[in-house]
Amino acid sequence: MAFDTLAEFGWTLVIMKLFVLFGAPVLLVFSPVTAAPPPAEVPGTVEASKDGFLADELSRVDAAADGWESEVFHDAIKPLVNYWVAPLAERSWDAEIVKEISPKIGVAEMRPSSLTEMRLAGGFVVRRPQGAISQEASETDLKKAVEGWFQPFDRKEPLDIHTKIFRVVMEGNRGISGVYVDVTGAARDQGFVQQNITWKINWSRNDASSAWHMDSLVLAEFEEVHATETKPLFSDVTMAALSETTAWKEQLRYSIDHWRLRLETSLSIEPGGINGMALGDVNGDGLEDLLYTDSGGLPKRLLLHQADGTLVDVTEKSGLNILDRSRAALFADLDNDGDQDLVLALEDQLLFMKNNGKAIFKKGGSITAAARVHGLAAADYDRDGFVDVYACSYGRDFSAFGEDGVPLPWNDANNGAANALIRNGGNWKFANVTVTAGLGKNNNRFSFAASWEDVNKDGWMDLYVANDFGTNNFYQNYQGTFTDIAGQAGVEDRSPGMASTWGDVNGDGLMDLQVSNMFSGAGNRIAFQPQYKQGSQSETIASHQRFARGNTLLINRGNGTFSDESVATGITLGRWAWGHQMADINNDGRLDSLVGNGFITGPEEDDL
């Protein structure tokens, strides 16, 4: 096995990452506000026990006994990497620490001397290496190498350093690890600096009973971002906006575990916190309002946006204090009267709620849903002047995969629930036209979300569907009738699809596609090992490797096909992404990516 296989792996920059933790929602806005006092201690919150069920199950996993020497190798070198890096964050690094790990370590430049500046508007300067990065490691002055690495940072301030071992190659008493490194800290002049790095570390040991030693460390990828502005792009205004609302005091400030102890299991209080929200100006004051949908037994919450940035809870007055479980909602003008009506997905039906223009809603119509709806998307697909709705269904029961059982096959499941295209016929009449519109093909997948866009600019809205456990759908609209062309367009993206968004990311006038997927450090390591799925077809193994890769960026070629530029653009490492939005965050005329992510994990919190 060649020992240079890791050199090609790396990443550049995920421009913006929004970490969304399960539990209470987090509201982020641009302009800083005066911080509100911290909330009183929330009663009834249950902390997860490290001695509980999950810990017991994890304790039964023995990588050595299961024949996964690569994971044994990973578990052995991870503390060594952390042992070396930890003092760097506190600026207490000493060459003796490295000598404990390796008496004779060879290093190349830890920060390339030839960095090209790419000056961007919006207060950012991006620096990347000019030409190939030196791969020649030699015994050198480690202190000097580290000082060169940290040259752009303020020497007096601590650094925030995170590492993630995402790939390992092992052969006998030799090994290689690919390591992502994130470094963030105050700049020596103004603002802050973030470095996105990939290390290639060579390891060796004398025999199977000996400790591993670093032999050499070289750069595989390096990128440096200098934010010259001292003010952060976002400020957390959750408490300032929500703390005085009834919604916060009675419902939103409490954890999922709190409600799981107080509500019936049948009401679907899931540990993953799969809820939804919708934004729209429901009272015509020019400000976006918020509807939050919660688990069964808890009311939906309508929060009106005020001019001072605060929110007012008008749930009771609005008529939306519905207790049925719901995971999706969407504001849209369904009757063309100029105000935002509401599509609300309940357990077994879609409600179409009429807005009187003053945020008072009444039922205008309903239609049966095939299963739990997790995503809604609206567009006038047939150009009759009325907005239609596409509903994405998952399985019968998300928590247990329900009567349909585990998704089969796992990497390209086709035993999920059927999605539905709901045609708006006007006068609050709605009909399921999924089959007649051509959307019945490939329609039994585990769908999370969909997005509309006129991709080929023919005046008809096309549809992309993000599916968990495998292949996505891309339905091209031919004057109101759809054909799935995902395969021929190159956008099947066989991966755990969570969401999708269209945007012109390269400024060529063509709409490109970003898909939210799962990134797994453990999956990246294991799925690339020679013993993984021995005897399986190479296509199957490749699809499993793809599952762990992370987010997708598909660039529109303009000829009906797309190219996968995910790795080249550095979009992959978005953690376990559930959704994202593309927007020009720093006003430089280019679309950035804002990624919402997170999931329940074990003791190894950094392995996703």
C-alpha cells in the first residue's frame, strides 16, 4: 500500500458555519445588541448520563476484537496529536513535548512562506499557497517552525485549536494519518485569523507492543483567512428577542429531555428534536415573523417581529395554537390576496390556513398526507397563477423507521413514504396530482426537503428532492409534466441528503446546487480500509465512502449537466449538516454558505 495516498485529501474553507444545537432555538442577527441577563435555571432538565444505555452499548465495541486495526491505530495516535497541540493553544509549547512523542521528528514548513493574498471585500483577506506545498520533511528547529506557523497571531492571546483525524493508512508498524486542523485567534495587528489546515503525519513503531512515534509532519492543504474587522458578523440575540415572550417562558427554554418526561411517547417527542419553522411577514408591517412548530402536545408558536428586534407571542390570538405534532410549515400567498397564508404539515394531513392579513388564521382547506411530512416547498409549477406545494415525506415513523422497517437498501433506499405534489386550483381547492404530473417515479425514498428553480431557464420551475439513505431526485418540468433526469444531469448525489439550495456561486449566470449531507470522521477512516465490505462491488463501497464525505456543491455546466466540485471548493466539512442557506454574508458580491448542523454523539464528540 502506498504511503502517499493522503496527500490528495484536504479542504479549504467552509466560509460560514452556524452550529445549531438540538434543544432551544438560537436566533442570530447581524447587529450587536445589549446582552440580556442569563435566564434563570430551567427546572426539570435532564442531563444525559455517561453511565446510561449509550455508554453501555459503546463499551461493547472493541475495535481490536472486531479486526479494525486502523481504529486501534487511530485511538493510539489521537491522544498524541492532542498532547502536542494542547499546549500550543495556551502558548506554552516546548520542543520537549514533541520529543516525548518522537525523538527525531521531521517537519516541513508549518505555514507556507509563499502565500498569495486574495483580497475580498467585506473585511476579509484570504491567503493560499502559491504553487505546490513543500513535502520535504527534515529535522529542523521545531520552535522556529512553530513560531513561523503562528506569525500572524497575537503572541499574548490564547488560540482556539481543534484537530480531527479523518483518514488513516496502516501497514504493519508504519502508518499515516490525515488530520484536519482549525486554528483561530486574535491577529497581531487587527481583527482575527483563522487557519484551515490538513496535516499528513507519518508514524512508526518498533513492534506491535511499542508506542507510536511521529516520524514526519507535512502540510497537505493550507488556507489562512484574516478578518480585519474586529466586530463579529453575528451576535446571539436569543435572550434579548425571546426572553419576555410566553413562548420562551412556557415552552422554548425547556430541553427536549424535559418534555420527554412530561408528554406521552405517542406524541413523538424525539431525541433528535426534528421540528420546523417558517418565516414570513404575516401582518404586513414589512418585518419577517416566525412560526415555530414543536412536537406533539406542544402548541405551534407564532412570534411577531417588532421594530426594536424583539418578538411578541401572538399564538393564542392567531388561531395556530394547534397541539398536533408537526415538523414543517410554510408561509405562502395561496389565494393571491397579497398576504402570507400558511401550509402546516400535521401527522396525517396538510392544513391550508387562510390569513386575514392581520395574522389571524382559519382553516381554508386540507388534504391527506402519505406520512409524516418533513419538508415543504412552494412554486407555481403549472403557471396557472396559483402557488402549488410539494410535500416531502420520510418514513412512517422516524424514530423507529416504522412499519416500513430499516431503509433498504441502506445506500439507496426505496421503501420510504411517497411525496406529494399538491395543486392549488384556486378558491381553496387542493388536489394531489403527484402521479398525473409525472412525479410518481422514484417516489418512495426517505425525503427530507425539496427546492424549486427554473434551472434551464425555460420559464417552468424544476424540482430537486434531497433524500436520506441514497439517491436524490431532479425532476425537470416540461410544461407541467415532470421527468426525473438526476442520473443524466449528474446530480443524483447518493448520500444522506438533508436539504438543498440553488444559487449562482461562481457568477456565471447559471444556478448551481448545494446539498446538505453528513460528514463523519469515523466513516471516512473505516470505509477506506481494505477490509471494509470485502467481496462487495466497488460501486457499493464507493457509495458508502460517499456517505461519509459531507456536503455537496454541484456546478451547472450550462449544457444540462453538473460537475461535482465539493472537494475542490472545500464545502464538504460542514459536520452533520441538516440544512443551509446561501447568501452574501459579508457584502462582497459572492454567495457564502451558512450551515446548520449537529447531532447526538457519543464520548468522541469530534468524530462527526
